[in-house]
Amino acid sequence: MTKPDDPNRVLIFDTTLRDGEQSPGISLNTAEKLEIAHQLARLGVDVIEAGFPITSPGDFEAVQTIAREVEGPVIAGLARTHTADIEAAHGAVKDAGRPRIHTFISTSDIHITHQLQTTREDVKGQARAAVAHARSLVEDVEFSPMDATRADVEFTAEVCQIAIDEGATTINIPDTVGYTMPHEFTAYLERLYALAPGLKDVVLSVHCHDDLGLAVANSFAGLLAGARQVECAINGIGERAGNASLEEIVMLLHTRRPDVGLTTGIVTTEIARTSRMVSRLTGYVVQPNKAIVGRNAFAHESGIHQDGVLKERTTYEIMDATTVGLDANSIVLGKHSGRHALQQALEELGFQVSGQALNQAFKRFKEIADKKKQVTAMDLEALVTDELRDEIATYTLEWFEVEASSRRPPHATVGVRTPEGEDVTGSFTGDGPVDAVFHAINAATGLDVKLREFRVGAVTAGQDALGEVSVVLELGGVAAAGQGVSTDIIEASGRAYVRALSNAQRRAAAADEDADLAEPVALRTP
Amino acid sequence: MTKPDDPNRVLIFDTTLRDGEQSPGISLNTAEKLEIAHQLARLGVDVIEAGFPITSPGDFEAVQTIAREVEGPVIAGLARTHTADIEAAHGAVKDAGRPRIHTFISTSDIHITHQLQTTREDVKGQARAAVAHARSLVEDVEFSPMDATRADVEFTAEVCQIAIDEGATTINIPDTVGYTMPHEFTAYLERLYALAPGLKDVVLSVHCHDDLGLAVANSFAGLLAGARQVECAINGIGERAGNASLEEIVMLLHTRRPDVGLTTGIVTTEIARTSRMVSRLTGYVVQPNKAIVGRNAFAHESGIHQDGVLKERTTYEIMDATTVGLDANSIVLGKHSGRHALQQALEELGFQVSGQALNQAFKRFKEIADKKKQVTAMDLEALVTDELRDEIATYTLEWFEVEASSRRPPHATVGVRTPEGEDVTGSFTGDGPVDAVFHAINAATGLDVKLREFRVGAVTAGQDALGEVSVVLELGGVAAAGQGVSTDIIEASGRAYVRALSNAQRRAAAADEDADLAEPVALRTP
């Protein structure tokens, strides 16, 4: 990707599917990653980092599918400086309209000594070879000196200049451990510009982690120092405390544009929906007081009675909730709505559904519409993403019976269909009715599963809201998440549990494959 | 409070109980606020802003109780510049060892014109009179020019100098709408120092909101410009996107101390517990990727299997999880542990429990220990805070029976004891078993309640974890929250629901009292 002509245009590089997906307990399958990638394209991001193809066949397949099917953004794949990594990344992204290979190696002495166990000279050689190799395969190559903010700036500048000389078109400076401070980062980048004269001819990028709560501020400091690409993730997910929040950096530039003068290509009205989709598919909740996308972020969204109408809106609001798409909850269907109305509503939401998939969606819609008076856009989003999951579930919960009482232990019986199509049943008690269902599923499937996390949220407000259950469990040392949506918490929990089971089995199988690779794959990334 | 002798000492002013408590759906009672205040004292904050005493008799009582019982920190009460506000604040804080009155008025033209509907001259007069009045009552007076970052800096400086001349000992600059940027805030404060020469003799404070994700960075920019007090809240709660997170600003100063040189009086090992307590009592979840206190914030806390032990810990960690108290989950009791062991364990956690309260806690402990193999420190925290809530519950759930199945609608029957001591029962169906229980409680009590939110989290990991349910409901236009803890999700939900009911009734009664006041109380604050 060449530098944009407009010197004030900031490129948004989304790493939700790479750094975000590396968070513990997140296990997106290809269909889910593709759905998120399509939404990121609607949101208008410039680059989608779709994964780290060398790490597993599943990751490779997901990146390849996104590269083939998602139009608009550059599709990037991550690679260490190893030849095999770069070839895997190239194999996965090469069918994209605009493919990018993103390769990285640490320049900090602490990483060079303890993690890489090598020398500075070797790092220079690896960077040179990797960028040259990547550049022989694609036009668009990004290079990151990992842990740069804790590295010697002169050595880092030398490595960056080598990458530029070999044809890197973007140089990304990662604050890998979330250590730097805005004024320090500004000074670091100014020094880098002075030391690596080639930097002014490529796109300078920043990749900041939030360990000290400064990811957005550091990214912004980077932009003020001349960077024109920000690496960020929806809801700020990512390793440990996560990456800079896409929605925060974008709305900061949007809100303060008259003073700062920088622009992005983001369609801000898609922000709220993207946030909900990522939260739902990853099972990662957004806290109510999260900036931009938390449910209280906009005063008038809080639903709390205000003492009179505000005399002037701008008195207490610097952003309008409609700008981030928070008015989008308008499509309302009811139990008498037909198949065509549903299809139209789904299309408005960006979901192309027809044939058997539409029949299936319509069946679920009617079940819900029987229980809820009004089915909103947010309910439809939840249902469609719920259906999406079923396409890949290997275990399914067919039926259940539960008795619970304060006077005796709860008891559950369940019917489960196995991946082989067999119907099995199991009965068990538990500490509570959901626990009894989980134990009954274990009894039915004969699997030794440990529950790690269990969380319930509501899709919309109100007594008849859809409940959304998120489960994280462990099976044979592998953690996996599953989600389920229903007005019935026991049904939603059971669905989430069998999906997590299916994901865990799939992951365990993939891990077995990985174990056969010559070299164990370390996931330490920028 | 006079300026500390050490020029590098930063005062931590905690507003969890004031700005944080103003978040939608949070309704802490006096016992809960007192528990949090005691914990804030253990955490070592310098100032506790305990509430806004004029706003309701309940708020007045809570501030007064904290002022009388919590030793160590300065106890502050918020007041507009009105005489009645200042007298209420004084009445509430005067019994504290070190009382503070914090008074505020807007200096931005947008607020002066649209909100206050007055003139700059009047604002100067009100500030002068309020500070003089407050100073005649207490030694320690803080003044805030609200919305300062959107105000004319020269006018703001003039008002600040007036407050200093009248004896204000702290001048706090609020970024009320979360609008400023670090470099802009630095420049603003430098200009303020130049324009108001008296500023150098008092403590300069900053109060930043997180609407654009910059609250911590702006607070930090304030400190670099010379401020020595930061107003912040646990978990970053507060109006809209909340305030600066106490844990983030504190750990930033702690981690970067060799480079920045600023210190606080915070006992960092109390951070994790304080965060859990505030999350539990407010019902506000902390997202997994939240800096410092999110469950993934520390890589080794994620519980995910790592590929081999890290060669050197600092390679990927800039903070040690034990520094923020994440190793505190060590006390483990079992079903054979006695009353004395429980009392000792609670004492280690900072809870002084004896007599009838100990008997009650022991009874609950044995119930849980029968179901769980190990009862950890985190379980005990949850149980004690759960018991705390019972002291004020007016409705109690006595028993329930539920049948749920995928083949027919769920059905629930409940027994509830009313505030009058009457036992009532109700039966109902619902969209799910929890919904059926809620409807049955409505049927039993005859109250017209709307459920707004329902959320479940686990206290610790594992299949036998305690579930923690948080419910927000609306009764007669008043929103209130309730929480319940149990291994049984239906029991926890029922407990949470009747507690939310009790809180809503109490709030509705308080709102009726407020409606009798001569002047309606607006809650717009810095």
C-alpha cells in the first residue's frame, strides 16, 4: 500500500482477528471470522490483519477465506522472519485484491537475549532477508521491530532503515508490553525519524498495548509525531489488557477534527454494531463505562429518567450517539411478520440470507417472536450470529428436563446428538440447575470437561429480553468458548456448553496436528 | 489539607462513592458505601469524596456515617455554590478527623449561558461567597471550575484566583465532558499557572472523564504540568464513560517511577480486592481486557497453558501480578473448617465479624462448603458482601420450586416474606425458568416491576463456582440494582431480584421526599 496522497489521512489497521483473537478463551471459527471481516469492511477499515497463518491449519484457512471473500480492505497475514512463516502468510493472503505480509522481529536487547537467544547482527540479517523475501512475493510489506519502545532507538532505526531499503512500505512501531508514555513515545518517534531518513517515504504505523491504560493516548501521540497508520482492535481486545480501541481512536480524531485535522475512512455509524458483533462472537463483555461503546457512554442512552430535557445538548455531550450507530435499534418485527419482511430486515443489517438458511432463520425468528412481543434489530443480529454458530457445531442439545427447588438438589436430564449423529441421553444433579444440565451433558457425552467461566448478558432491555450465555471450558488442556442465545437461560446455557465442547474438540484436534510440526510454534507477537 | 512537603507526592482523591455512584443503575445503601469507604482507607487513598449531601437524605446519611466511622483519609462532601449545599456538606463531613468541602461552579460560557443561565460576573460572585462560606466552616476547601477545559482560560484563572484568595486549599480542574487531549491539557494548565499566581501555593488537582478514552493520559499530563492531586475512581466508573481509573493512574506512576519520579500513598496489593468489591456491590462488570484489574491483564493469570515457562519474566511483563494483590486468593477453607477458622480468615480479609453476624456468616459458609470442596478468599469476600446486603433487604425469598423443559413452558412457585413480615406465595410461567421466578415474585408481591438488566458472573473459576447475579429493574420510574450469590443460578437470581425490589422501594420513597423540597436537585457535576 502506498502512502495516501492526503497527508492528513490516517489508515486504520484492524487487528481484532489477529491480536484480539489471541486473547485467552476466544476461539473463533472460520465462519465467525469471516462474518467479522465482512463487518470490518462495512466499517471501512483500511487493513484487516486476518491472522497468523503459520500457527495452525485453522488460522491459515481463515485468513485464506477472508482474502478470497472480503472486498475492500487490504488483507494482511502475520509472519515471523522465518521463511516458512512468510510463505504461509503469502499462501494465505495471495488471493486478496490487495494482499500484505506483515513480518516482525524484536529489536530490544531483553528480547534478543532471553527470547530469541541471538545477537543484534543476526536480527539485522533476519530482518533484511525476511523483508526481501516478502517483497519478492507481494508489493505491500509491513515490518515491525517488536518491543521497540524498550529497545535502543539507534539500533531500532538501523533495522528499520534496512527494512525500508529492502522494500518495506509500512514500518510499524509496537509498544509490545504497553510500557511507554505519550511524551516519551513522541520523543522516541521523533528520534527515529531523524535516525532513519527513509522513514519519511513510507507509512509510519503504531501498535500500542493498554497495560498502563495509555494505548489510545500513545497511539494519538504517534499520530501527532507523524505516524499515519494506527493498529487497533474493536473493543480494545488483544493480549493481556489489549490493544488501542479502534472506536476510541477513531472517535477522538472525529470529535477533535477541527483542532487536530486528521481524518479516517471509518463509517462511524457502523461502530456500535461492530462492537456488539465482536463482543457476542468472542464472549468478551464490554463494561458499561467503556468509552464510546459501553452502554452508559452516552448519557441519553442510559435510559435513566433525566430531570427535564437538557437546555442545550452540547452542554453535556461532545458526541451524538447516532454518530456511532446507536439509533440503529429501529427495525421492529412481530409474530405476524413474514419471511419476506425478515429477509428485508436482515438485508438492512448487511446479512444476505436466502434458501435453506432463510428457512432456518425464519423458524428461529418465529420461535422467538412467539415469546417476545417485538423483535428488534439487535435481537436479529443475535439470532443470525447464533445460527452462524450452528453451522459448525458438532454436538447439539436436542432436549432437556430440569427440576429445581430450594428444598432439594436440582436434577437434569438431557438429550444430545453427537458429531456421529448418535442420540445420547444423560441425567445428573448439580449445585444448581445449570450445573445439573452441564453435568448431565458430561454424562451423556462421556467427556471430562472443566467449566472455567460462565456469564450471562441480555441482548436488549426488558423482562422478555433474549439472554446470551457465554461459557469457557477446558477439555484435555485446551480452553474454548461457546455462546448461546435464548429467552430461556437453561436452554441458552446448554447450547453454549455443547458449542464450547465442539470448539474445544476442534481445537484439541488442531493442537495435535501442531504437535506434529518440526518446530513448536510460539505465539509471542508485537 | 496543606500541600505535602514532598514535591513528588501525588494525592489520590477517590470519587467512586460520588461520581462513580452517580452511574445509572448503581444504588448503594449506607452499609455498602461504608464497606467500600473502609476498603478505600485500607487501600491508602488520601481523600474519599463520600457523596453529594444536599441531593437526598440517604446521601447525607451515608456521608455522615463515613465521616464518623472511617479513619485515615480526608472525607469530602460535594456542594454547589449554594448556601444550602455548603451547609449540607458541612453537616455531613464535620465529624470526620479531617473534613473537606468541595464546591464547584461552571466557568465555561456554554454552561454559564445554557445551564446556569447567568453571567460571568455572577459566577465570580458565587465562587467568592461559596469558598468564603466553606472556609468559615472547615480548614480544607476544594474549588472546581466545572467544564474548565471548554472555558476561557483567562476567565477560569480569574475565578481560581478568587477562590484561592478566599482560602481554597485545593483547585481542581475538571475535564467535565471528557473533551481535552494530553498536549492541550498540559498547555491549558501551564497557562493557568501563569495567569493565576496563587496556584503555586495550593494543591492543583485534575478530574478527567474518559469519553474519548484519554482520562488516564490527561490526568497524567496534568501531573507532568504540576498537578499533585488526581481525582479518580475504582474500575474507572463514573458518569457516562466514567472517570480516570484509580488503578491505572496509580500503577502507571508505580511502574514508571524510575523515569517519572512521582509517588502515591496507595497500598498497591489492595487494588485487586478493592476492584472486586466495587464491581460486586455496584453490579458493574470489569471487562476481561481492562488494564490492571481485568482477568487477562496479567498474562500468567489467564490460566491458559503457556508453551513452556518464560525464559525471563520481564520479557513480556512490566508488572508483577502480586503487586496489585492478585495472589491473595490463598486462604482456603473446607467443610470441616470451624467457626474460629472462619473468623480468622475473615479478619485477614479485613472484616471484623462476631456474635450474631458470625453465626449467620458461619451458617452460609457451611451451606456453601457442603456444595464446594474449597472455599477461597474470593468466595468469602462474596459471601460477606452478600450477607451485608441482607441487613437491609426488606423483601426476602423464602423458598422456590421450578420446573423447566425444552418441551413445555417453565413454571415457578415462590414464597416471599414482605417487609411487614407477611409470607406470600405466587406461581407463574415465563420465557425461561428465571423469568418464571421473577414473574412469580411479581405475582406474590403484587408489584408492577420491569426488568431492565440481568447479568451473571462467576466468583471463581471451576464447575462448582459461586454464581453472582446482578439485576437492574424499574419500579414506578425508579431504577435500582440488586445482587445475589449462590451456586444455584435460580436462587441467586431470586435473591438479586427481591433485593433490587427492596432497593427500588427505598429509592422511590426517597424520591418522594425529594419531591417535597422547595427546589428540584440537579445532579450535573464536574
